[in-house]
Amino acid sequence: MAAAIKKNDHFNGNKGQLWLNGKEILTVEKVKVVRKPKYEEVPDGKTGGVRRVEVGHTIEFSGTFVYSGKEDLDLFNVSEEIDGIVANTNMSGNVTKRLKLIDMTFDEETLIDFENGKVQRIELSGQAAEMQWLQEK
């Protein structure tokens, strides 16, 4: 029988971190990184049907952080490669996962976005050319 998992061994998002080009974004609310396979349909000689074959993948990310106005992020400077590191630590602090996103591109840039009585949040989304696990446990 598998050992019981303690509640504080779960990942709950309270200890997530994000760095962009070596600068930590301190007010991260959420970050998501997804690897999406790309498929091509090819004829299946055995069944006469079609089989999906993986021909590559994309790495997509999205995130939200509270904007303080102090962030010095030039994410749309096309003359330099932008890298990011996403880290998440479980509640007890004994397991951390760190993922490096290499050569990131962003889909849009929020210049101003406000609503009366609401804290401004910046949403980022885009793709990375590659990813590399820096720490998985």
C-alpha cells in the first residue's frame, strides 16, 4: 500500500515564483506552462485507418502578476533573447520544481489596464522555443 500523502506535501501555488531575464517578479498570482504535441495524420497500413504521429511540440505559457509600476521588464525588445524560470515549492518546502523557458516570445503587451477599485494585474502569454528542467524534486 502506498504511503499516505500529508496535506503539507501538496503544491498549492502559495510558493510559486517567476523570473524573467534574471529579474524576479515578486507579485506573481499564477503561472501555467503547457507542452502541446503537434501531430500529423498518416495512413495506418495495418488497419487501413489513420494514425496520429507526433512531429514536434510547442511550449506555451501564461501568467498573471500584480503590477506595481516598479517592474523594469522590456519583454518586447526583439534584439535580445528572453528566458524565464518558473519555480513552485510544495507547502512543506521540501520539494521544488524549477523549469527554464528558453527564447520566450509574448503574444501581447498590456500598456495600461485599470478598473475603479481594482488592483492592476498584467497578464502575459506566449511561447518558448525550448524548455529545460533545472530541478524536478
